Amino acid sequence: MISRAPVVATLLACALAGCYREKREFESPPETPARDAARLSAVLPGGSAPLKPGAQPTPDRSRLDENAFAVNQGKRLYRWYNCSGCHSNGGGGMGVPLMDAEWRYGHEPRAIYASIVEGRPNGMPAFGGRIPDEQVWQIVAYVRSLSGQVQKDVAPSRSDTISGAPPENTRPEAKPAPGKAASSGR
Amino acid sequence: MSAEADQVTATRRSGAVAGAPTVAGGVLDVRELPSFGFSHRSVMWWGTAGLMAIESTVFALAIVVYFYLRTHSELWPMRSPPPELLWGTLNTVVMIVSLWPNQLAKRAAMKLDKSGVQLWLSVCTVLGFLILMLRGLELTALNVRWDTDAYGSIVWMIMLLHTTHLVTDTWDTTVLDVLFFTGPLEGKRYVDVNENAIYWNFVVLSWLPTYAVIYFGPRG
Amino acid sequence: MGAELRRRAFALVAAAVAAASAGAAFAQGRTPVVPGAHDALAVAGPQAAQIGELWNLTVFICTAVFCAILLGVVFALWRSGRARDDEPADLSSIGRHERGPYLSVLWSVGVSIVLLLVLVVASVVTDRALARMSLENAVNIDVTGHQWWWELRYGGDKPSDSFTTANELHIPVGRPVILKLRADDVIHSFWVPSLAGKKDLIPGRTATLHFRADQAGRYRGQCAEFCGFQHAFMAFEVIAEPPDRYDAWVAAQRQPAAEPTDAGARRGQEVFLGSACIMCHAIEGTTAGARKAPDLTHLASRTTIAAGTLPNRSAELARWIANPQEFKPGTNMPATALPADDMRALVAYLESLK
Amino acid sequence: MTVSGTASPPRLNSVPPSAEDAAALERTWRDPPGLLGWLAAINHKEIGKRFIVTAFGFFVAGGLLAAAMRLQLAQPDNRLIGPDLYNQIFTMHGTTMMFLFAVPVMQAMSIYLVPLMIGSRSVAFPRMNAYGYWIYLFGGLMLFVAFALNIGPDAGWFSYVPLAGPDYSPGKRVDFWAQMITFTELSALIEAVILITGVLKLRAPGMTLNRIPLFVWGMLVTAFMVMFAMPAVMLASTALITDRLVATHFYNPAEGGDAILWQHLFWFFGHPEVYLIFIPGLGFMSAIIPTFARRPIFGYSAMVLSLIATAFLAFGLWVHHMFATNLPELGKSFFTAVSMMIAIPSAVQIFCWLATLWTGKLVFKTPLLFTFAFFFVLVLGGMTGIILASVPLDLQVHDTYFVVAHLHYVLIGGAVFPLFGAFYYWFPKITGRMLSERLGRWNFWLFLIGFNVTFFPMHMLGLQGMPRRVYTYGAEMGWSNLNALASLGALTIAISMLLFVINVWRSLRHGAVAGPNPWNAGTLEWSTPSPPPACNFEAIPVVGGRDPLWEPGGVRGHVAGLAVDSRELLMTTVLDAEPETRESFPEPTIWPFVGAVATTVFFIGSIFTPWAIVWGSVPVAIALTAWFWPKRRENTAHLALERAP
């Protein structure tokens, strides 16, 4: 007879978590038509006029990193859009590593979103307008999983490819710290 | 004691049932029958046999999978050196040695010889834990991780499969051993010791092919 | 008339975009495509035909046996007597050899064995025949299964001769075709009932399938192995045409995409290259070179879009681009919301890719 | 050690037993009262009843899922159920029917019936039996809770990799599926060992191997098949879950794994599974037909031999599920031959039944009707099976609705119709009351008609190219009418099932009282009251024939000298069932239940973290040890009865 309420509450919480973790959300068309395509930057370093976040109000979908399907879609797009070309499986290469604790522009979903949409100096192209918001958020969720910032039961497991870095769902959480400009020469 | 033992062995030889009663006047009186029996006379024996049949199938299939995967890759082991022989071989030797006290425990049980069972069961228990320790060292010497490639995966699966058997039967032996010191005892417990010994034989015998596959599959 | 059509198309585009922007979950139903022949018993090639013959034999024998057994049951019911609920069992059979039943069982089993052997032999013979189809001067095509569409790569003497298309397999009538089957993600299965049996496309493996179409026509195929959300709409068309027309088609497909002529199309090309399309699609002769989705170099030459799901008309094209999830929930193509005029231009450009 | 004789406890002396002996036996073998007692129950009839009811519950659940599918497919381009939910529904339907209904319900029936048919007081390992039930129940509940939480598996009931692998099935859906396999297979393996041991050691004296009822033979063969088939799928699903959880590479072609390996392992289990659903069905047939033909079965030995032959052949044809995967020609021919030859033993049995009916005098009761459905439905399914066994034909109809039709004709015709016959046949024994014949006939005819209206059109749909597992189809494909018809048939089946439930419901209250042997059947279970007492037989009969209740001298006498105030059982020799020992059996205990709970925590935990295998095994070990540890009171009782060999 010891208060059953907390137990029930916990179970319910787990249940709902389970529900959302497994939800397969298929992209619905965005509310607002995207900006004029012609004015968009080409996929080039420091390309012209990336959209300003906020100028195009996009709904914050950072909660997607609690959704296994979205994170997995992010993983697929990370491969499809050749993010791995520079960042490899998170270990980095031409691009900065994404599996360590170092986040020059912040590790929060919105910051990563901005990095993808606006691009960053030293080679990160702006994908604004080329990758639909929904997909950007999926990639954001996946990128966070690369440094173990996503729950283990949500992060993807190994993929059907040559095993490079350890699978995302086995990575230790890297305590994110604002990167020092000093160590930017990577 | 010994007289009964003789009787046991005698009946086992002749295959007949000790003083099998017959129907007289529509009544078959069974009160004089023994209340437990060894080997195929006891349900435990059949239970253990079933268990061993199932697990033999699992081992067989696991080994089939091993060679299936081997035929599918031109390099074997795929990208890692074969496991080191030292601990595995040592463990195999210890396991084979452990068959002897195991056999003595079995024989003592058939003789319903309590002190004998206590002695040899304790020896088996100690050996069981020793073997588990060696198994721990073996796992450190496999030279491959389960997530390296398919070779590592199947090697680890087979090893853990057998380790599970070691753990369960060692635990089983320990519990029986304790019971023989604390009681309460009854005739059936000797049958349990007997079955436990048979099962240990199985655990050791199932290891021999496994050992060959794990350690010489990548070398052959 | 053409103008009229275009006007109606634009109206529809506007409607679609409006609906999409309003985030309308409900769909205005799918416009059906006109499917090619799609029936294992309506055969149009030697492979399917041989299977058809075996089918007739097997069905004949099986039906005969089936009827015989049913007759046996009915007879048993009819001739054996009825008993009262409390009637004592008839034990006369114990220890007695029941000759009649014994012989009839023996005979029935014997006959079944013989018939089974006939079927085994017939089956094996047919299997050999299927394997032995003559392959001289065959057309080689690489087929890759993707979730949820088919990539088709035609080889050539020179590397430059090879080209890629999707979801519409053109083959010459009367010439054998050899397909090299691969899968990009999960297991799919290539099946054109009217032409040949199916064959699985399995990741990490390569399978080959060969068949021949003896009659010109369109034959529908569909993925037969469950492959995820859109397994139901992973269809394709096999278009068997006379050799000359086939050669003409090949020649056309080898060309890069036509440069847009009118202003609308040119604008559409800009939209294409500046929006999400370019991330996955390829159009030979432009900077679009991604190969994650169907090659659109000659999109306008195809009769369907979205793996045989929609007819290739500007109206459907626009609705598809605006909201693919409406037609194929779970498909990997994202919704691309464009201003009405951009969408109009984009569709015009795609329609110009003959 | 050998304290036999001292203070000799009360034994069953007089045959037939005196009233107080009977009362004592009832006290001894009854399950304890109260909720704890309910959880501690180990009597095979109680566990068997729960098992049957649970399995039937899953049957209904699976049926509702099927109804949802038929609703979705009733019209083209239907948007009622989206692909995500539909994939979960058909996966749940297949999984439920195969793993949670078909195999378990057969074992459930045998848990209840076999001890009664072989003249025993209990199954071989009553506590294990209870544990097996709880494991099965928890595994099934886990799957449905997961489904309710949108974690329902969605990769099909045979979960082909890589679709079911880590890369293409994110989240935990498939892990729950794989773990459900672990639960049900564990339960099935336990029950198999229990059944084999029971049939070989606990038979009434005089019931030699060639006097065992054919149903018991069927279950014995099935149990042996389980022992050798189930390990394959356990190994496969373990590899799947480790692939998904700890990144092993069994099925990853890029790292030396192989997608076809899964198919080999799965079908090496999967095809025998069809037969371990089908063989008990044959057993039901062989139990019902002689009773209502009022004569012993024709060709007993031929029947037994063909059961065994079927079991062996069943392991030699798994590859006919994989003809489309590009295998070497010769191999395929071999599997074609075997797949067709397995029809022969089935044919032998069918002809023997025909001979029995032919030469018998028939009593038309509902159970017999259901056996006639077998002749129509199963035989048709067998014919389409021969089509599927032929490589070229299979390449056309494989993975289409033709296969869906075939497997339902085989499984429902070969197992479910006989099973319902068995329900009507043994319901009086289990409950003491008869089911209504009138409702029974309605139940039968609606089921038969509805079944054929549902599944026969699917043959045509398959030939017209409709693949299985599509969540909808285009109106342009011309599949609409046949699909609508099939959905109509499904409705009819649903109604007939409703009638059955009503029939059971009413008969439990006001069905006619059955008495020990309402059908004047010949086997032992009908010699004891309905429902049977806790000890099954107050005095264990000594058997002298195959149909003891029919043959003169079928019951040569009764066993005396077994304890009445302690759970004592007679062991007999394997071949000739000569009295051998009297073993003391364990009493009810809560530990199997606790152990099952611990095991459940262990299994579900290991879906989320491999460490659960470490910390989860501790409570399991504790529970099992406590379960094994002898209780003083029981021990003294046993010592009082003890007599060393």
C-alpha cells in the first residue's frame, strides 16, 4: 500500500517515452513555402547570402533527438548528403570531428542547425534551402548522437557497412565544452 | 550399503526390474518398489538427456554457422590473429582432469555414500570455479572483438555459449554440494548428484569440438 | 488544346500547393496509372510460358487427386452405416487382417507416389529448360533495388555509351535479356509475372535473371519481397518494343538532357539546381549528379513517376513534388514547398526532359 | 539413509479405493487455495487450462489483427491504416498466430490431456511446467504491451535481415520481437522435455509403446521435433539482437556476415514448425475419428510410422522457402523432391482415416464434422503445397497472396479445424458439461464457408500478381473485387468464432452434464470422472489394450500401494511400461512464478542494455535455487516413503 502513484507515474513516463521513441514521423510539407530558390547560395565554402535563422522562422524540432526513427533518418542523410565526406563517422578529417567534446559554435540543437543551414568559415558549406528543415533537424539529432548526447535506446546501432568508428549507441557521452579557438587548426 | 549397490548394478546389468510386481486379483501392488532409481529409471535423467539433446543441437548449429561464415570470406580469421593457445589449452586440460573427481562423485552417489559425495562434489566445485577463472583469461586472449567482424562475432558467440554452460553447471554443483553438508537429504539427492555428474561430462565433452573449432579453425 | 491542358495543370498545381501549405492531411485521391499486363497465366515469353505449361500439368494432377479424395470421403459417408450414440464399438477388426481396406490404402498410396514422381520429374525438367534458354546476342542490364524504386543501368561498348534510368525497363522484342540484380539497402525481389519467375535482390550478393519477351507490349512488375513502408508501391514497367524502336530509344537515352529552351524551363532549371532536388537526383549535362534517387535526365520520356505510382503528367508531377508523403507515406523524397510560379517553372523544366 | 518401513505412511490398499482414501488423494493433489495458492498452482490440469485459455486469447487477438487487415484491404487505395501501422499489424498477426497460438495451444492441450491418456497423476516436471506457462504468458503479454506502445515489430513474422537489422529497423521494435522468440522458445523447449519424459516414464503399467493413443504419439513426435528445430531460431534471433544491440556482424555482408544465413537458420526452424503445428492436428484426427466411427483406428502402426517419417522429412525441405534466392540447381531439385515426398506419409494417414470411416458406423457429432473439414481444406492446402514445392512454379507464386492462401489452408485446415474438433470432443472432459450441438453446427458451417470465401480468392490474387504484405493496392490493378470478397469471408469467420465463444459461455453454465464418457470413447481419459479429480485416477489402471475402455481385458486391474497423503507416482519402463519405481513428486510452490518474473526482467532488460545479462541473472539464480532447495516437511514425508533400490 506504499504510495503507488510514483510507480505508476514512472511506468507511464516510460510508456510515453517508448511511444515517442518509436514514432515514425513522415515529413509533412512545411507551413511556409521556402524562399525564392534562385537567391540561394551554391554549395560552396562561404557561399553567398545564407538565410538568417529567425529571418525564416522555423519550428524548433530539436526534440527529434528523442525519436529513434528521426535519428536514423539523420544517419541516412548524413551518408546521402556526404557529410561523412569531411566529418567521416564523426572522427573528422577535412572537417572537424563531431564525436569529441569540442563545439566551437555550441552543441545545442539550434546551434548545430545554424551551422548546417548557414555554413561556417573554413569550409562548412551552407545547406539552407537545399536540405528541407525537417531533414536538417534529423541530421542535427544524428550529429548529437555522434558524441553520445542522445539516449542509448534512441541512438542508432551499427550500420550494414565496414565497421569504422564504434556504433553511435555505444559511444560515451562527451561532455560538451565551448571549443577554444586555439585548437581550431584541425 | 554395498549390498544395495550390488543390487543396483545387478539389476542394471540384467535390465529387468527389481522384483517387478504382477497383477493379482485385479490389484497390482507396488508398495515394495524402490522410491528412486538411477540413470534411465529416474525422470531427472530424462530431463537432463533432453537438455543435453537441445544444447548439442545449439552447439552443432553454432559450429555450422562458424564454417558457413568461414566459407563466405576469403580470409580467415578475417583481419585479426588467431586466438592464443595458452589459456584455452590449459583450460581444456583442467576440464579433462575434472572428469575424474566428477566420475568419483558419480560413483559415490550410486553407492549412496554421503561422505564420498561431499568430498568429490567439493573438489568438482573448486575445479568448476578454477575453470571459470581460466575461461575469463581465455576471453582476454581471443585477439578479436565481437564487433570487429563476422569472425569475431561467431567466436564470441560460441565462447559465451559454452561459458553459460560452465556457469550454470558450476552453480548447480555448488548448490548440491552445500545441500549435502546442510541437508535435508533424501535418496533422490543422490540421483541429482548422478545427473549433475552426467551433465558435467556433457559440458566438458561439448567443449572439445568447440575448442578445436575456436583455436584451430583459424589455424587450419 | 495543349494550352488548355497546361492551364488546367497550373490550376491543379496552385490547388496542390495551397492544400500543402494549408498542411491538409487528407489527400485528393491518387490518379491511377494504366498498368501493363500483370498476370502469371497471361504469358508473353518463353520462360513464363514453360512455367505456364508445368502449371497446367500440376493443377490437372492435383485437382484429380483432390477430387478423388473428396469422392472417397463422400463415399465413406454414404456407404458406412450410422450408429446410435450408445452403440458399443465394433472390435472385430482387432487382430484381424482387414484385406479390403489394406489393399485400397496400399493402392492409393502407390498411385500418389507415382503421380508425385511425375510431378517431380516435370518440375526438374522445366527448371533445367528455364536455365538453358539461349542467351546469344543478349541485352545486359544492371538492376539495383532501392527503397522504393528501381535503378536500371544499360551498358555499352564504350563507357560513354552506358546510361542510367529508373522504373521503366525497355527491352527489344525477341532478344534475350540478362539482368544483373543487386540491392542497395534491403532485400527486394524482381518479378514480372507475364515474362518470368521472380528473383531476389540481396545486399552483398549478385543474382542474374534472364528472360525474353516475344510480344511487344507493356508488362508490369512489382517488388515481391517485403521491403518496408512502400513495398506496396515499388512497381515498374517492362516495355518490350521492336528492335528498331528499342535502338532509337537507347540512342535517345544516351544523350545528355536537353538544354531548356523557353524562359519558363530555364527558370525551372535554376529552381531545380537551387533547391533540395539536387541533393539526390541526377540530370546528365547539368551540375546535378547525385545518385540517391531516380536519374531524371530523360524523365519526360517515362510514362509513370514514383515507381509506377502516378502517371507522368505535369499535374501529378507538381502534386508529387509538393508532397510525396501524400502518395507514398514513408518515401525518402522530402516535401518541397515552392512558390506557385517556381513550381510551375520546375514542372515545365522536368516535362521538357524528353 | 535407507529408512524404508519406519512408521509406514497410509497407502492406497483397497481397489476400488475407499472414500477416505479418495478424499486423502484429493487433499494431496489439490492446488493450494487463495491468490498465493493460485500463483503456486502446479497441477497439470490447472496449468493446462490456463495454457489453453491464454493461447485462445492470443488466437482471438491475432484474429482481430487479421480483421483490421481485411478492413484495410477491402477497398483499393484505402487510407484507413497507414503503412507503418499496417506493417506492425501483419507482423503481429503472423507472430501471434505462429508463436503465441499455434505451437503453444497444441502443447497446452497435451499438458492437460496426455497424463490423463497415459494413466498418470501428473506431468513429468510439474513445477517446470508451471514455469513454462508463466514464461509463455509473460512473453506474449510483453509483445502486446509493446505493440500498444507503438513498439510493435514491423519486419514481418520472419524478420528478414537487413530489413530487421540495426540499419533499417531503428528503435526497439525488432528487439522485442527477437526477445519474444526467446520467451516462447524457452517455454516450448521446456514443455517438450516435460512431455517426452512423461510419455516415456509415467505411463500406466501395461501401456506398452504400441498401445499409446495416436494423439500421444503425435505429441511425442512433435516434442522431439521441437527439441531439434527451436534451437535454430533461438540462435538466429540471438544473433539478430546482438547485431542490433552490441554491433556483431552475423548478418552484415560488409563485414563477412550474410543475409541468407538468417534465412537458412530461420527456415531450418520455420519449416519443421509448420509440421509441429500440423502433427498434433493429425493426433486430434486420430483421436476423434475412431470414437465416432465406433471402431479402432485402421493401420495404427502405419500411422505411427508416417508420423515419424513426417518428422524426419520436415527437416529436409527448409530451402523451398528460399528458391528465389539464387541457389545452385541441383540443391533445389533435391529440396523439390523432399518437399513433394513429405506428402506421402500424410497421404498414408488420410487413407487410413478414410478406411476407418469407410468400415465404421458413424455417429454424426460436431467433432466429426470438424474432421471432415480437414479432408477438404487441408488436402487442398496440400495440393497448393505441391505447387510451391516445384521450383519453377514457386518462382511465380512465391511471396504472393497465393502463398498466403496456401499457408492458411494448411495451418487452419491441418491444425485449427481439428483443434476445434478437439475442443468439442474434450470440452466435456475438462468442464463436465457438453457444448451445444446446435451452436456447434452453426459454428462449423460458418467457419468452413467463411474460411473458403476468405482464402480461396487469394489463390487467384496471387496469380494476378498481388504480392503479400502490401498495405494497399491501386484500383487500376483489378484486385478490388476478390479482396472485397475475402474481407466478407473474414467477417463470416469472425461471426462463427463469436458463436463458439457464446457456446462455451452458455455450456459452462447450463450445458448438459457429461458424465465420465459421453462419447463412449475407448481411451483412458474417459475412465475418470469429468472433470477429473485432482489426482486424475483414484486408482491407476493397469492397461491391457489400445482402447482399454472398449476391449475386454483392456483394464486388467488397478495399482495399489501408492501413498495417498503424499504426491507419489509410479514410474514404468520405457518400452513395456512395467512398474519400476515410485517417485515422490514436488508440491506446489510460488518459486516457478517468481523465477518466471525474474527471467522476464532479465530478458526485457537485455533489450536495453547487455549488462542486464549480468545483473539480471542474479535474481534468476536466487529464484531457481530457492525453487530447488528441499523443504523439511516434504523431505520427512519423502523419507517416510523412501526405499533405496
